[in-house]
Amino acid sequence: MIAVLIIIAFAAFMAFFLPLEVKEKPEEEKSPKYKAQMKKLWQVAQTSMKEHKPSRAEKALLTILKFDEKNAAAYNRLGILYAKSKKFDEAVECFEIAQSLDNNPASIHNAGLIYLETGAYEKAEMAFQQAIELEGDIPARFIALAKAEEKLGNTKKAIEALENAYELDPNVATLRQILAIYEASGDAEAATATTARIEEQVARDNAAKRKKARRAVSRPTRKVMARQASRTKVARPTANKTSTAKTAARRRMVVKQKPATRQKRI
């Protein structure tokens, strides 16, 4: 009986005073050599993508993931690489892995673009909405959502998404997309109103450009100002230098002259 009580007491002690789960060990600090290698691989991947060398970029990114399998950024870049190569299944897989590792709206948005490209419009709509919930201040998110809604036949939702994009970044291109939807749907009244908005926006843009041009002309650049300042430096008056030089010359002449001899009286 005493042994049973001791076991129960020990179990209670373990339950209340020790953590239920063993904490994961903190990740060890990476060595400088490892960091240098990873940095070099990233540089190779970025340079190869800019130079349109997909095979080399893919190899560098896969090597990064071999050493760091939870690198969401590498999965995201690899997804972009596959999307450019029209490997849409691999691209979606990479974006989904990146999103699972790091709830990044960019990865979700990129996956939505692939769904839009492959005709999976409902998945695209869901992806864009999720990206907007995480980061709703980027016009491109709403423009992409509008495309998905338009493909699904949701004209009202498409226009609403474009209006949100226009509110974040007023520009003519977004208004023209709205106009195209109204014209396609046969809403002549809304199309006329949107045309008037486009004309007003063009006038505002032109006025802003003229104002910016006037400011650029009226405000000389720093180089011009520095050049003008160097030209207008106060120089020492040349008259003083000339008079001083003449005085010094006269003194030298007086010193060189021999003194006049007096005539002796007879």
C-alpha cells in the first residue's frame, strides 16, 4: 500500500511540476562557412534567373533546399521559376509548401496566378481573397481577384475589386478595365459615367505632370547649384595686387640707383 502511494505521489509530482512536452532544442548557430555557401547559392540563383538560365537557377535553389528544407523563400523562387517554364503543377506545389512554412501573402497570390492561368478560377478566387485578408493594401491583389471573378461571371464582384484597386492607386488603366466590363455587360449608362471618370483622371494626371516639370525646371539640381556656387566665389581684388607689385618694383629701383656725388667747391 505504501509503495502504491509513493508511485501516485511521484506521478502527481511529474504531472504538475514537469512540462508535458519536451521543448525543442534551439537551433544551433550556423557556421560562417555555411552562411557563405548559402549566400553564394542565392547569388547564383538570382543571377541565373536574371540571365534566363533556368536550369542553373533550379540547381542552386534545390541545393539550398537540400541544406535547408524549410526555406520558404527558396520554395517561392522555385515556384516562380517553374511557372515561367510552364511547369504549373510543380509551381503550385512549391507555392503551397512555401505558404505552409510561412503564411506569406506573396506565395498565396502566386499560387492564385497559376490557378488563374490553368483555368482553376474558383481556387484562384479563394487564393486571392486569402492573400487580401493577409495584405489588403496592394492594388495588384484586387486586380487579380477581379480577373478571377470576371472569369466566374461575377461582374459585380469584379467591378467591386477593381474599385478597391483604384481607391488604393488611382490610375487610368484600372478605370479602363472597369469600362471594359460595363461595355461587355451592355451597361451603357455605367460605361458613359466611367468614360467621364477616365477623362477626369487623364486631366489630373496631365496637370500633375506639368506641375512636376515646372518644379524640375525651377529647382536646379545639386550639381548645377554647386557649379554656380563655385563660379560666384569672391575673388581677391586684382587692383590691390597690382598696386602692391608696382610699389615693390619702385623700391627695388631706388635701392639699385647709386647716390649722386656732390661737386667739390673750389
